[in-house]
Amino acid sequence: MLPLLVSIFLLHACFPSGLGHLPEGLPLLRTEFALHLYQSVAAGRNGTNLIISPAGVSLPMEILQFGAQGNTAQQLADALGYTVHDQKVRDLLHAVYATLSNFSQGTEMELACTLFVQEGIPLAPCFVEQVSWWANSSLEPAPVNSSFSELNEPNGTVVQTTGKGSLWEQVGAASAQLAVVSTMTFRSTWQKRFSSADTQLLPFTCAHGCVLQVPMMYQMAEVNYGQFQDAAGHQVEVLELPFLGRVASLFLVLPRDKDTSLSHIEPHLTASVIHLWTSSLRRARMDVFLPRFRIQNQFNLKRILSSWGVTDLFDPLKANLKGISGQNDFYVSEAIHKSKIEVLEEGTKASAVTALLLLKRSRIPIFKADQPFIFFLREPNTGFVFSIGRVSNPLD
């Protein structure tokens, strides 16, 4: 399992508070943010594969809150559902981020944010102090010649601008005074690994009704499982597959009726529903069939956040980011999010073992993801959502 995401907020110089109190249930608010983000991306994209990381989007928004004031700050707080200017929020998130950086052996997790600053751009000492303390964040000088042509992300990956359509060319980073780059990487192995010897080609019914033969992984395992219904009465199966040390899990949401489209279920997903489902799972021994899949997406966060009411941040005349430099001279010109995920069994070879033999030998329940499904990569104890997405076609 290897999700990787990059979120980029470009700040340009432009020329011409009280942020509410902590609502109860910060984990639920963060889950609500994750679902809102997913639903905004999924709208109008029926039948496509999706992957987006709420963690990688919320982190740079939190960083910007340290510099935002007035209406700009309020819009960011409304979009996130909380503000880092509340000491209780700050302490809780700091504890969560510290937990994520101390995963057990066998699991690699990094969530970080780097601010690349052009030479000569002054930053307020208070802003620098707050950023340096927040979630493995740091400030780095931009490359020489003000080009932003090649930047090292916190995880060591190099962002290249060479080649048509590169991420930095698309966002016009060369003219930015400050780039906020957040990255999230997660690498782990299953608590119980799938064997490549058991992978076989089996039918998968795609969103548009076509049936494809896809590499389907298989294992018999003790899993957390439940059957539920959403607010509209749609029946779903929910399965939790833990990673090594149970430091994180992949939650799968699968319609029980093959005629039920994910587009009918997605609008009814709420934080309280997800909390109810995940907390009501029961241990069961099951045959589990899960397709191998790899998804990569890129989204325009500026468009999404603007539709949520975060508009001043992107307006050179209205943006109030005075806390960054002490002067009201920054606005965000672009916000881009790129993410990918790969789910597979250990190894690369797949040799056939017929499903019929497996099913005839087994009298235990079956979870078979042979139609479009939704997935959450999350930390079980805090409910922290690393990534959320859907698989409509494992071969895309």
C-alpha cells in the first residue's frame, strides 16, 4: 500500500480576531471535512476512479490559518470546521500529528508541509515559529533564480518541471513568492498478507455495467465486518483490513445490491454514519476477495474551495494574510492536489487458483469486491483519514 500525495498552495504578493470556539468532537469534524472533500470531487465524475487525501489538504489550510486574519481566516475556519487559533484544537492536533510520526516498525508514515520562500521575502517571526512547530513543517529557501523549477519535497521526492504538463508548469510556480507544499506518504504491509499464488482473474462489474476480468486477490482471514444501511435505505457491507501492527486500516464500503450505484450512496455519507459503521463492526472469519488497483488523480483545489465559500483567499484585493509577513501583501494564486494509491499483495506474480475450488471448500461468509466500492485509509484510534476514494474500474 503506497499512497502519495502532493498539495501545493502558491502565494503571490498583491497590492491593493476572533475565530469562534472549538466545536465538540474534533475527530468527527475532520471526518466531515474528509467526506465533504470527497463528495465535492466525486460530484459529476460518476464511474471514475478517485483518490484524494483530506490530511494533505487540511494541513496547508491549517498553516495558512496562522497567517490569515479577518474574513479570510473565518472562511478557512468555516471550510475546515475548526481553527488552529483555538488552543484546545492546537493541542489535540499536535498530539495526533506526533502519534502519526511514531508508527511502529514495518510502517512508514510521513505527513509534512514545507514552505519554499523566495529570497528577500520577509516573514513575521511569530508565523515562522508557529509553522516550524506544526506537524513536521519547515521553511526552506526557494531555488536560485526564483524559478521554483525543482523542489525537494519533505519525503525526498523531487518535483520536476521539465516536460510538458508538469505540476509546477501547470500552476505557474515561477512567479510565486512562496509555495506551500504538503506531502503525505504511507507504506505498510497487511496484517495478514495476500499471497500472489492465490490471485486470479475474476469478473468485476464496472460502474457502467461492463464486466471485466481483473486480478483479484484472495485470503481467508479474521476481519472486522458489518452490514448496514444508509439514511436512504441502501444496504452496504463494510470490511476493515488492518495493516501490520494495526496502526492503520483500509475500510471498504461495498453496496450489497449490484444495481445500487455508488452515486446513490455517496451523498448520504456523514461523519456520524461512518463513526457508527466503523464502531459497530464485529470479528468474523471470511473469504475476502479484493482487486488489485492503482489510482492517481490531480485536482484543482482552488475551484473546490471556492465553491465552499473560501473566496477571499484567492482574491488579490480581498485576501488577508497579514500574519505571514506583517503586511497585507499575499494571496493564493493556485492550489493543486495530486495523489495516488496502490493496493496489491506481496510480490508481483499472480498464478491462478480457481474461485470455484475456494468457494466449494469454504462454508464461511464471503466478502467479494467485484463491483465499485469506496475505501478509507484511516488510523483507527483517532479516526484520522489519510486518504479516501473509490474504485470503479481496477484496470484504469
